[in-house]
Amino acid sequence: MLWLFDILSTAIRIYSYALIAYILMSWFPNARETTIGRFLARICEPYLEPFRRFIPPIAMIDFSPIVALLVLQFAGNGLFQLFRWLA
């Protein structure tokens, strides 16, 4: 059972890094039009879209990726607590 937690924990960590990279790409012109940018858009936008629907930009700043990262971290922590409780 521990191996399953390790795999899920690693996947959440890698996805968090992908989200951070995708968010930082918005600071650089044309970075999202590169091959890596398009790949990150394909894997990150489906997750970010629901947050963008409910959290509008405030003063031209999009806070939805921050909330999305926090939710992902809370899910990872909840998963850790669940596995700790089951073990």
C-alpha cells in the first residue's frame, strides 16, 4: 500500500511543478507557443479551467492558479492523512 502512496505523491508533486512552470510561462512573451508550452497547456488547462470560471481576475491579476495549487496541495495532504490512517 505504501508504494501506491509513493506513486500518487510523486504524481502530485510533478503535476504541481508542471503547473508552476505553466504559470511562470505567462510572464515571458510567446513562451506558451513553444512545444513545451503547448504540452503544459494540454495537461494544465483542464485543471485550471474550473478555477478560472469561479474566481475572476482581480485588478488584472489571475489568482485562480494559486488557488488551484493550494487545492492540489490540500488533496495531497489529505491523501497522506488517509494512507496514514489506513496503515
